Amino acid sequence: MAGTQKQLQKSSVFSPSGHGDLYALDNLYLSPKRENEVWNFSQVSQFSPYNLGFLCMRSILTANCSKDTITVGGFTPGFVRGLAKIEGFEDWKQFRAEGFIPRVVGKEFPLSMNSEIHNILNPALASYEKELFEEWNPKAVSITGTWENQEILITGVSLPEDEKNLPKLLKDLIQTLSGTCGKFYLRTDKHSYLCLKKDKETLGPVFFQEKETVWDSFVFLILEKEIS
């Protein structure tokens, strides 16, 4: 399988310090796997969909290469309030959450999450045979909804082979941001693409980075659009 996992590191405790920008989150959450990982969120005062999305993607990749389950805890009251507003969070099984996360009853949830592949990724997966995907049954995550006046989509999937059709997906993402402000961050096991669109009429540059391959093949997307 492509992108063989690098040698496990000894340290096991991660302590996110806040929202951070996308590159900082990438460097933290997609860093090499460690043994018996514990993620302590005691320094993250407010909930961020980005933190959750990256954490879910890491838990998927970890499950593919190890029997270890990531443990997550130390949630601050602000982060707990955010998790409580996500429909489907209680059904997520790829990491073990410590502490009590209340479920909000009788209200419409601003965000929802599940373990399905969002159809926005279909262009990148078109080269795979349907039978191969059904046999592989890849782990995935999708988080959708609105947060802080932004329409949010975070989705990712582990892949059975190192084969992705990215040009069509990138073209579709650029088209999705047409006529609005927003951004997307597309990450694979080898590359990242960041587009910041601050003007409705003008497409911002797409920043490309090569990444060290430390995980097996995957695709991960964060898409954010400003709500008019």
C-alpha cells in the first residue's frame, strides 16, 4: 500500500493550543503517528470545526495502520458546547472521547457529521472501480452545516491505492466558490492546495505545497463559503 507508515514515535501526548491556521493544524494533526495517542484539548477554549475535522481524519488514518484508538479529552466548556451541537457526534467511533458530552434536545443542529464519503469528492475517486471500493469499504468522515456565518463542509476518506484524479476536483472546487467569498484546503498524502477567495468576483491564488508522505493514501477537504 502506498505511503507506508513511518516508524512510530515514542511520545504520545498532543496538546492543541487553539484554532491555528490551516497549515499549523495540518502540521499537528497529520504529523507521524505515535503510540497510544492522547489528545488533550484543555488549552482550546472554543470549539472549532477545523480541529474536529482534522482530528477525525487522523483517527481514520490511525485506524488503518494500527489497532490503537486515539483517546481525546480535557475538553473545555466552550469546546463541549460546540460538540453538543453536532448531530451524529455520538455515533463517531474512530476515537474515544473522555468526559460527558451532553446532547442538545429539541433544537436544530448547526452541524452534522457521519462516516460517509461526501459526493463532492467523487471526481477524485472516479478512477477507482466500484467493486474495489465496495471491497475496501474505506473509512470516511463528513461534517456539514453552518458555523459563525460560514457554510462549512469538511470531508475525507482513506483510499485503497495511491491513485487520485485531482484536476477535476480542483476545477469543481474553484467553480463552487464562484460568485462568493470563501476558501478551500485540499490535502492528500503527498500535497496540499489552499485557495483563499476574499473577493466575490476574483479568484484568489491556489497555494501548492509538497508534503512528506507519512500516511497511506487519502484525500481530505475543508470548504468554507461566506453566507450572504
